[in-house]
Amino acid sequence: MNRIVENIANLRLEIPSEVKIVAVSKSRSVEDIREVMSTGLICFGENRAMELYSKNEEIPEVEWHFVGHLQTNKVKYIAPFVKMIQSVDSFHLLNEINNQAEKYHRTIECLLQIHISAEKQKFGFSNEELFRLLEMPKLSSLQHVRICGLMGMATYTNIPALIRFEFRQLARLHQQVKERFFPESPFFTELSMGMSGDYPIAVEEGCTMVRIGRDIFGR
């Protein structure tokens, strides 16, 4: 058994089957991605639009998620094929995703990124900004995006209690948003949190997706 296959087998022992594993394949080769696909994983996350565009040319059968900070001028490159954009952090970006998706007669699934980390350089809505967005009358006019849940990145730290606090707060916010804004929606179900260093805590705190790079592909 090679390294990647062994890593995925170990992850599957730790992560419940109902939690989706998004294999973060940034800077990884197409050959490595195909190796992961051989284990049955088909969902991959990229954080650079042009790298994602290039990889889709070679392996279009992948379910692609965009998981990094996305500039509005790069949306057009991934709009024809991307399944989900997990890192929507402004109405301006959401509106551009809608406009580009409309050109291809598509609906693109989106997660709203929430800033839960103590690190200021990370992106995302504050709770107040999130509620202002969801209260905007213009939001209902965006017919080519589907808001499916929330995403967050915890502080990069070796203090598990801090990570757990941040994930727990995000899970509570997800529940509040669901009850207030999407009570009847069958789509607002996703809570994407947890990466290679902290996914066990994220699983315990109720995530539905984890974004794993290093623990699949190696360093």
C-alpha cells in the first residue's frame, strides 16, 4: 500500500462516513490527484483559480471545490465547472459568482466564510457582517448561487481548547442562521471546518466537511 492510499485509509477510520472529505490538492500533481481518486475520493479543493482551471482541463470528472480567497476577476475562469465555492466573503464576490454562473446557465453552491480565528489576516465575515448580508433584499435576486452553509478556519495554534471554542462558536452560528434565515431550506446543511491539524476537533463539534491536504498527500 502506497503512502497516499494508506493515509486515506487511516482518515476513514477516524472520520465518520457522513462527513465529506475534501482533498486539498493545491500544488499537487495530476498524478497524485488520480492516486487519491483511485481510493474513491472524488472531491478536491483548490485555492488558486488558475491552477484549478488548468487541472480541470486534465481531470474534468473531479468534483471541484474552491477553498481559498477568491478575487472577483478570477471567478470567470472557474464558473463553468466548479461545484462549490467555500470561501465567499463579500456580497460583491457573491454577486459576481451569480453573474458568471448565469452565463453558463448554472447554479453554483456557495459557503459563506466566517472569520473565527484570532489571526486578523484570515478572511471572512464577522457575525454582524453576516447578518447584514443575509438581511439584504438584493440577496433574493441572485438566482444562480445557492447558499449551502458556512465555512471557517480556526487559529493556527497548539492550544486545542481555543480551536474547540472557535469551532463550537461557528457551529452555534450555523444553527442560528439556519433557524433564522433558512428554516425550510433543504440546501443549508453544510458546515465546513477542520483541516489536517485540527479535523478531529471539528468532527467532534459537528462539521459536515473537512478540508484535508497534508494528511492525505504528505508534506
